[in-house]
Amino acid sequence: MSFADKYNSAVNKFTWQTDQTFEFFKLQDLFMKDRDEVHTLRGLWVNEDSKYGPSPVAVLDDRYVNLPGHMLQKVRDIIADDDAVNDINAGKVGFTVYQYNDDKHDKTCFSIRFVDIKPDEDNLPFK
């Protein structure tokens, strides 16, 4: 793999097609809706133009989800890993949302745990 392929933007690495109607959601919104739901991950990217600096973003079937800042390097590592990208494109990766308390800042926070899932063959963007 060339240097450019490995380190350029991941936008073209993922096959899931988004549209302009996608909105951004918070992890808290997903957690409050159904804390046990497994969300199929369709892509990842880093919003380099975020108000607070580079921010990791997950792509779901119908929305973008802002991920916590502590996941920035992990998201960059996943984007650079061809096997991980292929698993995401194949519908084999999902995540659940969990809640935790940040004692240092005395606030409730949310993050994700990746899970391996069996892809739904009828819901893949390609056949």
C-alpha cells in the first residue's frame, strides 16, 4: 500500500452511501433510545473542521454520530487498517453505547464498545 493510500482521508474507503439528509446525533441520544441496541457501523471519518478540533464521527444506516474525543486516535487507526475497513464495509462491525461518570469533571459521559456482528446480507450496499 502506498503512503498516500494509507494516510489520506477515509471518505473513499467506505462503501456505504450517505445522503445529504443525514443529521448528526449524540451518543447520549442513542443510549436513551435503547441502551442495548447494536448499531451497525457503516463508516468512520474525522471531522477536521470541528469547532473543538478534530472529532471522530461514526456513520450509521441513516445518521452520523459524534464519537468522544478520546476515540480520535483509535478511529484514525481503524481508518488506516485495510482489514478493519473491509470488515466495516462487509457489515461485520457494530457498537453499543455505554454510560460512565467522569469523576474529574463530575459529569456523565458516553462512549462505545465495538462488537462483531453477522451482516444482514439483504441490507448491504452491494450484492
